Amino acid sequence: MAQLDGKIVLITGAAGAIGSAITAAVTEAGGTAIATDVKFGPGVHHALDVTSEADWKRVMADVEKQNQRLDGLVNAAGIVKVGTIERIEFEDWRRVISINLDGTFLGCKYAFPLLRKKGGSIVNLSSVLALIGGYNLVAYSASKGGVSLLSKSVALAGARYKPSVRCNAICPAFIEGAMVDDIANSTKRPELVHQKLTNDIPLGRIGQPAEVASLCTYLLSDESAFVTGADFPIDGGLTAR
Ligand SMILES: NC(=O)c1ccc[n+]([C@@H]2O[C@H](COP(=O)([O-])OP(=O)(O)OC[C@H]3O[C@@H](n4cnc5c(N)ncnc54)[C@H](O)[C@@H]3O)[C@@H](O)[C@H]2O)c1
């Protein structure tokens, strides 16, 4: 596994399936993980609502006071809302865009000055739904399309600094955890949805949070020093079709 010795990495959505796996992987790789989520809970160091500019300012001021710098940021907080263009309320659209896209924007914006000090790496959790459409995930797809292009813009801005700030997006397909369970449970036959999601993936299974964490660790590490502005599908071959 790539090494993160001495690196300080802030993770949002750290109580979730993927965020908690990334938090564990950062620590295992020798880094210091600053775990944040919307509420305090086991393993969460800071309550940080990613949609709140005031929260970002408060937490970043604290990180600066404690560590004087930041080496990595992982924007993993996110929600999903099932709905076609005809069957989603504007309020739900706004909530998804607010957490997934505004939250990632605010993270990049407020972490950037600390990342710039010694150079750093941002990893944004996008989705395969930034690369292909989903007929009944209209808000989610739009939010993740935004996250992927936001990541490219941040990467180009970060490349203008020496040392540079890199920024990449990870685009997972279905990963085991609450998010996939929520999608399945919003239908009448959850077990059929699980089966369909699995059947859609050429490798014949859904992914594990630890597999996403492993890719994330690489992107945070110096081994990926020449990698920026890219989307990384981790999807069992879903988007290869
Ligand atoms: N699970 C998947 O299949 C999958 C696939 C592709 C992309 N992703 C993306 O990966 C990321 C992590 O997904 P996951 O599977 O761990 O989901 P999860 O539901 O297990 O975790 C999401 C976390 O985000 C937190 N969160 C929600 N609103 C927040 C807010 N306003 N401020 C701060 N934190 C907030 C939740 O408390 C939760 O801990 C998300 O961005 C998701 O869109 C997940």
C-alpha cells in the first residue's frame, strides 16, 4: 500500500462506509487522519456540516492552529435521492446539490490555503454517475458531474503553485454500505435491486469500501505525484461497456 508517513489528511463523511474506510487506511499508511462528519460520533474528531461555510472556517482555523498545514483533503460526505426528472421535488434536488456539490466546493475552497503551504492532494468522491447517466438519479448524477469537473478546475489552479496542489476524483460504482441499501430500500423489492446492481457489473459483484480507500491512499500519496485532474472509475468494469 502507498505510504502517507507524516501526512495530515482531513476526511469529510468519515462516519460513512467509504469515509470510515479511508480514515482507517490513512492511519494504517502512517498518516494522521482528521475525521469529520455532520455529527459527533465514534471516531469523529470534528462535527462539520459540509454545507456550512461557518463550519469549514471554524474547522480549518483549528487545523491551522494545531498543525499549521494540511497535506490531504478527502471530500467523502454525500447523499443520494432516488427520483426521475418528473418525480423529484425541487427541495430534494437542492439538498443533493448542496451536500454533494456545494459541500465539495466549500471543502476545496477552505482547505486550499492550508494545502498550498507545502503542497497537497485533494480527493473528491464523485461517482460512475458522473460518467454515465442514471434515469432515476437525476440530482445525484448532476451533482457528481459537477464534482468531477470542479475537480479538474481545482487541479488546474493547484498546478500553478510550486509545490502544487493536486486534485482528482474517484468514480465508484455500487459500494457496499448504507447508500446502496437506501437505494434498494426505496423500492418495493430491495433484494431484486441488489441482484440487478450485481448483474450490471462485469466483475459480478459490488465493491468494498476498503477497495475505494486503497485507491484514495494512492492518490493522497507521493506515488501519484504526476497524477492530477483525472477521474478514476472503480467500478468492476461497468463503464467499460
Ligand atoms: N456507496 C456507493 O455505492 C457510492 C458509489 C459512488 C459514489 N459514492 C460516494 O462516496 C461518498 C461516500 O459514500 P458512502 O457509501 O460512504 O455513503 P454513506 O451514506 O455510508 O456515508 C456518507 C456520510 O456523509 C455524511 N454526511 C451527510 N450529509 C452531510 C453533511 N451535510 N455534512 C457532513 N457529512 C454529511 C453522513 O453522515 C455519512 O456519514 C459519497 O460522496 C457518495 O456519493 C458512493
